Amino acid sequence: MPRRTDSQTTLLRQAILVRAVDVASVEGLEGLTIGRLATALSMSKSGLFAHFGSKQELQLAVIEAAAETFRREVMQDGGALPGGRAGLVHLSSAWLRYMEKGLFRGGCFFAAVCSEVDDRPGPVRDRVVELTRSWLEALEDSAAQARESGEFAAETDPAQVAFEIHAFLQEANRSFQLHGDGAAFRRAARAIRQTVDAATTPATAAATLPDHVR
Amino acid sequence: MPRRTDSQTTLLRQAILVRAVDVASVEGLEGLTIGRLATALSMSKSGLFAHFGSKQELQLAVIEAAAETFRREVMQDGGALPGGRAGLVHLSSAWLRYMEKGLFRGGCFFAAVCSEVDDRPGPVRDRVVELTRSWLEALEDSAAQARESGEFAAETDPAQVAFEIHAFLQEANRSFQLHGDGAAFRRAARAIRQTVDAATTPATAAATLPDHVR
DNA sequence: CCTACCGATCGGTAGG
DNA sequence: CCTACCGATCGGTAGG
């Protein structure tokens, strides 16, 4: 019965990765050692190792697992996502809610991983760069769409808006992880609202509710 | 001649720490291994080890060395620092210039270290938290002073201003380290200017030059 | 400051 | 999936 064996293998692999993402959000991708992860899963080192073939493959699999969770929780699988100004507000508040849930003990997985990989060239770094860039582009695309539809002023710089919103989200994560500052999420929401409002044209502002973010 | 021996020891210790801060900004405080650092300095492991007594003492010494550089480069040793609105602008642009200098290969030492230590309770984490908090408080104090002197509007929240400016500085560092985006420093300067301008009272705005940050 | 060493743990392999 | 093992490296120590 090879089919059943396969599905069991897949299930075990998924269970391994759930634990591995959690460990990596705390210990980092280097601190995620095969021995420690095996012990945490009550498996032998080589038994776990056989699922991935190398530490780098394990790291890449962990990154994909974290990205999938991110897409589901924040991007809603790309499903019913609004575009433009509402999309920007939606993505931001989805991210903040996602972080407040505390799915990863170490906070935002990608924040924990970025500073770790930025000096280590290779496929792991490349994948993290790609995923981070696509998240920033999602924010920038929403801002660009808002400008094109006239919600945002013509002189709005979408990349600048994305830079600012991303800065606030990351700062909320940092402040919460390092200082345990729960108010950081509210500060970020307030700052994002200011940035969005500053770009919004008067006509659009008059037509929309003032308190959309959180 | 014990005096000369002492000063030589001090000089060597400083030379070790200069190298150690550089390594730690790239590899992190855990990745800063005694063996690797010894090899980089053409010393024996135990010879280097004798200067610190434990890895944790080495990590704490590295943090103090980085903090001292930060005080010298950004805070100007607390010397001729202006307060209020000008102080805020001065601290921000000093930080951006400091980062563009590229003194640490890994970018901002404290950014690299924060996400590493935030899940590891102990004296190393405590010291990083304390130094990070005092930097944020320097920004917040300047904003509070600006409000008290009437440069900033009465309803300004100094902690919110500090949150936003710190977010922009950190995002510039992140964007530069991960994406090699040199424009990030200009984006941060522009965003900081907006935040400061938004808090500034009309009378103060009319009396000051519009392009202070960078 | 050195050589020489300790036990523990790392990523990875052999063989089943 | 396991036991048993490899060479390399870790933080740290002994003794000089």
C-alpha cells in the first residue's frame, strides 16, 4: 500500500514543519538544529534528517511553510482581497491581527530571519529576499492602485507609502518582542492611519469612514 | 613594569573588541565564536578567552563597545546636542549618516542583535533592552521638549513620534541590508521630515527651514 | 599568552 | 524509520 505510506509521510513532514517553524521563529534558522528538533519530536536525528536530506533543505522547507501560513492568514490566499486604499488598510490590519494572535513564539518569523540571513549569500537568503520583496510589493501595488483610481493624490509615491507602512508593522513586532509593549500594535495602527490619510484625496476622505484601521 | 603591561593589555582588549563588534554585526552574538574570533586575530583560543573569562562576558563587552561607538557617532557623547525639534532632526540625520558610513559590515549592530536576544532571557538580553530603550527615550525626550517649548502642537504624543521615527530608521537599515536599497536612507529621511512637520505648529514651521533632515 | 586536552553537540553517513 | 558512527567545532579547563 504505497499510497497510504505516502500520505503518512506527508502528514509527518507537515507535523515536523509546524514544530520547526515555531523553533526557528525563536532560535533562528541556524539555531534550528536537527538534533534539537528531533528530540522535540521524539525522533532520532537521522530519522528526521531523512525527510530533508540536508540542513539547507530543511531551512528552505521551513521558509515555505511559514510563507504558506502568512499567505493564508494575511493575504487570505489572495482570495477576496480588495485593492486600492481599502486593500492597504486590510493588509495592514490583517498583519497586526496575525501578530497579536501569537502563532509564532518568536513573533514575526520573517523579521527573526531577515537579520540572520542578510549576510549569508545563498538560496536561503535568496528565498527570504524574494518573499519579503513580494510582501512589500503587495503593499506598493495597493497604493499604486489607490493612486490610479483617484483615492490617493496624484503626487503619492506608492513605494514610499509601502516603506512607511512596512516600517510601522516591523516596529510593532520589534517593540512587542523586545519590550513586551502591547501598545505597540495600537501605535502602529495609528501611524498607518496617518500615512494613509495623508495620501488620501479630500473627496475620498469625505466619502470613507475615518476609523478603518483597527 | 606592570603599568606598561596593563596598558598593552587594555590596547589588545580594545583591538579584540573592535574586531568582535564587526564579526557580531554579521554573525550575531551567538555566531561570534571564540575559536573563529581567535583565528581572525591570529591568537590562540585560550589566549583570547583569558581576556573575558566566559562567552557571556565577551558578549557583554562587545555590547558595551558597540554602545560606546553609538554614543560617539550618533549622540556626540551627549556634548553639544540640541534639544527639542532640532534635536530630533539632528539625532535622526546623525543616525542615517552613521549607517551610511558602513562602520559595521552587518549594518546596525543593535538591529542585528535585537531579534537574536529577544527570546533569550539573561543579562545579555537585559543590557540590549536597556540600551535600545534609552535610545528610544532620547528621541521621545526631544519630542516632549519640542512640545513643551511650543515647537510641536500641544496634542502631540512624544512616544508616538519616537515610535514612528525609530520605525523609519530601522526600516532603512533593514531595506539596505536585505535588498541593498541605497534609496532607503532617503526614504527614511523623507518620512521623518513628514512626521516632524505633522507635529510642528504653523508658527514654528514658518520660522524654520523646510529641509532640515538630510 | 601558549599547547594540549575535556565532554557536548554540530551536520552528515553507513548499514540495516 | 533506527543504532552507531564520522570529523569538525563548540565553550571551557589544566598546566605552564
